[in-house]
Amino acid sequence: MQITIHGVEYAFSWQHKNPHTICICKAKMEGTDVTKVLKTGATLSAHDQYCKDVGRKVSLNRMLFTLFPPDAKDLAKTKQMKNYRMLMWDLYFSRLPVVKALSRLGTLSGKGV
């Protein structure tokens, strides 16, 4: 998953090693050779079953709040950061086939789907 925001190219990837899911983000400034690598993860609880999609969502959520944190002192910046996070979620969910994405929302019913 890749996106460019204000000249910074973000590339996301995941590593799955049951019971851990690690989200890796590589952020590269446009026109430079400097790349920052950030890692966040999700660890399976002893009472849960392993699900790759849940681990991806949890680790991505942690990554997005690391990259685009809310600012309690600046409401305008908080809204901008929220918009960036929403954009990333839209990008993440757009990678899913439509039928699969709709079924996750519980909007599909009946046969033939």
C-alpha cells in the first residue's frame, strides 16, 4: 500500500508471524534518499484466535496514530491529522474486492454472493 502526502511517500507492508502482526511503514521524502522506517505491531491475546485481517487493522491503526497524532492544543491540526488517517483507511479498504468489503460491513445477504 503506497500513498504520497505533501511530498512524503508512505509505503506500508505487513509481516505475519502468529501470534504477532507487524506493520512496517517506510516514509521517504520526495527528492531525497532519506527513508524513515517505523514499526508497530499487534500481539494475539491468549484467549483469541489468530486472524490476519484483525492484526493488520490493529497494527495499521497504531501506525496511523503514530504518523498523524491528534493535537489537543490545535483543533485545526487535529482535523487535518484525522483527515489523513481517514484517507489511509480509505486506501486500505480500497484494496479489498467490493464483495469482500461489503460482506465485512454486513450489508450482503442471500444466495449468489
